[in-house]
Amino acid sequence: MIKKSIYIVIAAIMLLSSCKKVDIFDYELPSGRMEGFLKDEATGAPVKDIYIIITDTLHDAYHMVYTKADGYYTLGRLASGIYSVVPTNDSVYCATDVFVEVTDGETVKVPDILLRPTAIPVLTMNLDSSVIATTKNSIQLRTWVDHGHSTVVSRGYKYLKATDTRDPRVSGSTKSASTSASSPDIITRDMYSTTLTSLSANTTYKIVSFVTIYRGLTSTGTRKTVYVYSDNQILVTTPAS
């Protein structure tokens, strides 16, 4: 009986050892790949140290890669599908949308992506079109801004009483504003509005509009926020009653 049991155990061991080992967590990863270069549109020179967001348009999953000194980037283990390729930087942008079709098991060469410098935003503010309404204690305002493809962080106004000799850009009170929901294109041209409140009746205020954008890095390596103001200021007087 003991010998029989030993034979059964040996047979079981031999059977198991002859079976193919399968790891239930071992599955075949996709092997599609893309590669390409970022270049300056004006000079053709490579653009380094740029993050690129590569998004699977079907599943809305994204990856991030970094360009090397020669502007080269690559990303592997991609499944078949259509991917968007978007360089992200505060000082440059791509003027056209880039979409790439990837096939599992193959490498696709992305056409050179040409980058342009972003522009400093331009704010349009004037007395006729920017003042929506006034009361004795409030002024409702709006401003148009051409972003120039810069990343706008915040929007708003700064203001002081006209009798105050200080510069409102430096010493004025700040009122933040939100983006207009009806704006047709919040990337290149935008309109924002808000209402200055708790004002004095029958008083003239000098007002400038502003946006803040990312430009460069601080000494600690974080993104630096810079103010951009409207070229002009407007004078608005609240009614006496």
C-alpha cells in the first residue's frame, strides 16, 4: 500500500512537471511604437526638453514623453488606434493638430512637428464696450483677451480711486474673474467679466484688466507666474444714487 502511494505521488509530480507553466498575470503587451522629432518652425533646429502628451483617442488614456537634445521622442507598447500628439510648453506651441495611426507590432514615423513661439496675451478694454452696467456701489466689466496660445492661469481687474496717485497695477485692489461660458474659442480669444462691488457712490475709479500666464521657471524650478495688463486704463464714475 505504501509503495502504491509512492508511485501515485511520483506520477503526479511527473505529470505536473510536464505541463506548461502559465502565469495568470502574464499576458502579451501591445507592441506598437511611434517616434519623431520636434523642430523650430522658423529655423528647423531641434527643440529639446519639451513634454509631449500622447493620448489614445479611443480610450482617453494618455502617456507623457520628453524630447532629447536632438528633439527626438519615442513611445512604445501602444495598441492599435489613433493617437493625438500634443507638445506642452509655456513658450512654444504647435499650430496644427497632430494625429497618428498606430498598428500593433509596427513602428510609425511621425512627421516632424514644427513649433512656434507663444505670444504675450493682448487685452482689449475700452470705456464703450467694457463697462456693462454701473450702480452707486458697483461696476460690471468685461474684457477680451487674445491668449496668443499662452497658458492663462487667472483673469481679473485691479482698481483704485482716481484721486489716488498710485499705479493700480501695483497698488490696486484685485477682483478675479471667470471665463465667459459663451466664448466661441477659449484657447485663442476669450471674454471674461465680473463686477467690482463695495464701491463708493459718485466716485471715479481707474481700472486696468489683467491675466496671469506661465513664463519660465523660478529659482526653485517651479513655473513662474507673470502678470500681463491691458495697455490702457479706463476711468469709470459711479452714479450718486
